[in-house]
Amino acid sequence: MAEQHHHSHDHSQGHHHDHGGHENHHGDEGDDDMTDFDREEISHYQGIIHAFASYNIYTQVWISRLERNWSKLPERHQKMLPQMPERITRMRQASKLNHLFWQRMLKYENMFQQQDLDRVPFSNTQSVSDPNIEKVQSTLRQFVREWSALGAPEREQSYKPFMDELQKRFPINDENKFKYRVLCPGSGLGRLPFEICRLGYACQGNEFSYFMLIPSNFILNRTSRVGEHVLFPFLHNTCNAVSEDDIFTSVEIPDVLPSDLPPGADFSYAAGDFVEIYSGQPDHWDAVCTCFFIDTANSIFDYIETIWNILKPGGVWINLGPLLYHYADMPGEMSIELSLDQVLDVARKMGFIIEETKRISTAYTKTPDGMLVYQYNCAWFVAVKPAERSR
């Protein structure tokens, strides 16, 4: 399984992080009339649960293939690296430890009621698609980026600019703590909104992908101590490794306790499509922070328009990320692919004043010391919705 790159793009002291959303759209005739949308959504969810639950099965199959390939080598070649059988044993052990983490996570998963799940037949014997296998693997690396000490350099590159900009525009003091409302759509495993909330802002994360929602629900709401879980996130990165030890690099998560928020903190999480959830919240948010997010739209016009509508007059849209356009190569999917200049032009025509633009170089789920590094020369811009409407 070669490494694929994706960007995602779902306590104590009373800091429960609500993963509400993915609403059930039942018919008007009562609970017995589950709509086709409900069935499709639940089936999709069950497929992702199945992908997490099957992690060790398909990983052990993959390791067995590596073992068979090694055994086919001439004996004189095998003798040159006599430690390879030990490598296979270590890989199997690491896979089991990763699987143990997914098992713990699934034990607490309850996004849908069991009575609804029971009404949509699902076979746990069916195979897991390659894209879903890759997404489970990429979720391991996402945990490194967001909730491990090893991910601190990436967070410094990608998250700190948002926090600095918010503090510059909306300084926090004892009188206004948790009064400014900040939204983080496409917030992955929840670290950015968590950090923004720790600064004293009322912050809500929003995420659509179950591959992010299920793990974020677990790490935010079911973690009791720092370093509670050990992962081997680079186990599958057998290509471009410099050292044999690279694939066995382990991380402890989380590096901070998600319940470690100040008294009175307002931190929430909403599951579902950004445009659908927030279109009905005009003039509601003081700031919208989009980190590696705006290229996840079928039409980026919808995102820009929604951000414009939900910001209060005088509110600010802060963006950092590439324009990878997730639907660009998907058959049957609409995809509008604008250049950065066009994105900014559309934002201005919506009514935004672009106050700052620059480029920031950032990595994304980087493999430590690996020979292949995904480095983005990201678009950074700050756009303001005028206090006096010009439109």
C-alpha cells in the first residue's frame, strides 16, 4: 500500500465537545419512514466504521505480501539483510497496536442510534475499498499533525498565523473572554478550534468527513490523560524511508489534554456540510478561519458566499491553504477550479476588502526525515466584511 496524500479537507470541567449534526431527514409520516437519504447516509457511515474495524485484517494481509516477496529472493540476497524477518514481526506488532487504538475509539462511537443502524442491513464480511483503507492510514498521520508533539512544527506553520491574526484584530481581556465567535470549517481532528478556544474565543469546529468526525469525537471527548495512546503512524510508509527505524517511529497522543480549557470556555463541534449547516446564520460570526479547506468545495463560489453571509459586518475571513480542488479528478463530480487571483477577485465582488495576501510555506502530515515531503506554498489572505455594507 503506497503512501497516498490527502488533506481534509468529526470532559471534565463541563467542556463537552458536541459532535451534533449529520441530521436525520426522516419523512413526515413518523420514524418508520426512513428516507433514502437516511439509508444512504447510515450505510456510508457503517462502511467507514467497518474500514476502521478492519484495519488489522487488511494490514496483516499487506504485511504477509511483503513477507512473501522477501521469501522469493535468492538466499544469498536474504543473507545480506538477516534482520528482515524481525522487521516483519515488528510490523505485525505495530499493526496490532494501531488496531487497538481503533478498537478503543469504536467502543465509544455513537453518532447514530443503534435502532437506526439496525434498520439498514450491513455485512461486516464485505471488503473495504482501497480509498477507505488509504483514508484510515492517512487518519493516523493526521493525528501526528494535530495531537502529537511531533506535529508541533506543522502546527506552528499552519495554525499559529490564525491565532496571531485573531489576537491582533480581536484582543482578549477579562471583560470580553469568549464573547468573540470564531468558526473553523474543515477542522479535521479539532486542534485548531481547540487552540483558538484556549485563547479566549468562543469557537466552533465544523467537519463533514466521518474519517475525521469519528476520531475527533474520541480524542476530544474520551481522553483522560496526556499521552494516553501510542500510535505507529508511519508503519505504511515503506517507500522513501531513510532509516529502517523511520517506519517504526511511534507517537503518543494527545500531547495536551483536550479538556484543558479555561473556566467558561465555549467550544463546540458541528458535523455536516458547511454550506447546509451555516447558510441560515446571517451576521453571526466575528471570524471564519479556513485552514486547508476552501478547495474542498464543488463550487468555491458557494463557500465564499456562505462566509460572506455568516460574518458580522466588520467580521474577518482568514484563510491559509492550497488550491488542490478535491473533486477535480472525480468522474461525475462538479468541480470549479479557480486560480488564486480569481478566488480573490470573486471575494472582492462579493463585497470583501482584501487587507493582506502573502504566501506561507507549510508541510502537511510530513514523514519525519523521509525522502518525500509534501510542501505547499500556501495562499494566506485576510478579508474583511465592511462594517458599512457597500453591496
